[in-house]
Amino acid sequence: MPRHHREYAEEAQAVSALRALLAGVVDYAGLFPPAGVEMMDAVRNYSEYRTRDESWMLGRFVVATARLDDFSEQLHAISVQAGPEWRLSALLGNDIDADVERVRDFNRAHRGRARVDVLEAKIGSTDAIRRAASAVEREFSLFAELSVGEELETLIDAAKQAGINAKLRTGGVTADAFPSVTSVVRFIRCCIVAGVRFKATAGLHHAVRGEYRLTYDAAAPTGAMFGFLNVLLAAGMMRNGLSDTDAAQLLDERDPGAFAATPTTIRWRHKTLEEEQARSLRDEVMVSFGSCSFTEPVDELRALALSR
């Protein structure tokens, strides 16, 4: 294998706390903006990512339920190397019952090769949360995308009662799609208090918060985007006593030098997250984040050289 791949694998294994924080964390959403690649390219990309040394960071393939047939055609068109079945996260449309049945049909047809085990849906009311949970019947892990508005606490509580998870949209292709730092802190705190797991999506393909182009167009406007390290560490440290005020500072941290890692800890300035705390975070609080790119998070993490 190329030398830099060997080095990356060795670093990942040596820095076990960082691996605990980031293992399987990137759900590949290349079909969606700003990447918006064709299905054929997205399937081929994911197949190739599964063979890389960095595949330990790779999570699920994200696809709209309405496009599962298209996905099937492309999956059959490529020669997939033997290995674990593909895990998919499917986005539900307006007819949740019909979409869930479509997912069941897909799983039966692709047994041993590909399986949808996570569903995602935009849900805006407590009644909709209950209906969606009933349609899924605990057969899948359901993540409800919730608006960070006045009803957030009520919606999170409804998700808890229904036994489902939450989803936070952390960005988009326009500046107004990004929530405020205080809104993200509030969302994370609500999930922690209620004991509801969550995932994040959009605008998290950079490691550290900063000003970045909002799309891949060279002339695209720039805006402040959240870093996936900032969000993960904020969630982990908040669960272990970090105040909301300090969490807001962490989410807004733009200095890469403020982050470091040892084999047993990940550090932000004078605050640390232990390896076991990182594992617990991923199991019980923040499950993953969706990104239209897998290579950017990997490359940016490598550039930080946290273990050095």
C-alpha cells in the first residue's frame, strides 16, 4: 500500500482515543449537495472507500428511499469485493408507511450484500414523531430531523417517549442554513438531558470550524462552517460536565492548534475527553454525521497531525 496509507493506519491504531471518537463516524452522503454526484459515481466511491486504510472512519451510505432502485442497479453493475454487507441509511419521504415497506423489500432482495438499518426523516410535530415511530416499529433505527425552534425540548421529549433518535442539520449551501452556535449547544444539551441519541448532517466535512466556501464552485461565497471535531468534542465534554458557555467556545474554536490527542485522551485547550468517554459518546450520544465527502474529513484530520 502507499506509504502515507501505512502511516495513517499506524497513527489511527496508536491513538486509540481518537479512533474511539471517530470510528465509523462519516456517513457518506455524496448524492446530496454540495457534492451531488451521480448515483454511479457515489456507489463506486463508497465501494473504493471501503478498501482504504481510512475505512475505519467510514459509516453508512446515505440514499433517499425513492432512489433505492437506482442504487440497486448501480450496485449490481460494479464488482464489489467480498466483505461485510453494505450498511445504508435511507431518507424517508412524505409517505412514511410506503417508504418503510419499500425498504423492507430492498433488504429482502439484497440480503447478505446490502441492508438499510437506519432511517432518517424530517419531522415537525409530536404527532408526526409518534406516527413515524409506529410505522418503523423499532425494526430500524430512526433519526428524526428536528427544527431548533421553540418546540425543541417538546420534540426531543417526544422522540424519547417514542424510542427514536434525533437529527441536527448543521449547515447547507447557503449561509442561512447554518444554525447558531447557541442553537447547536441547546440541541446537544436537550439530547443529553433526555437521553436521546442524535446524528448531524450537512456542513460538517471540515475538521475544525472556520470560513470555507459553501459549495465546490470556485466562485462560491464563504461562510462560517462547524468542524466535526468541534461538534463531537462539545457533545462528549458536555456529557461529562462542560458548561454550555464553554461548549459554545469549543464549537466556535477556529485554532487547529487548540486540539491534540494522546493514546488515551483527546484535548481541547485545557479540557480533555478520555478514551472510554469517547466510546460512550458515540454509543449513547452522537452516533455519526453525514458528509457529502469522505476524503475531506480524512485528509483534514491527517493534516492536523493530532498525535504529534
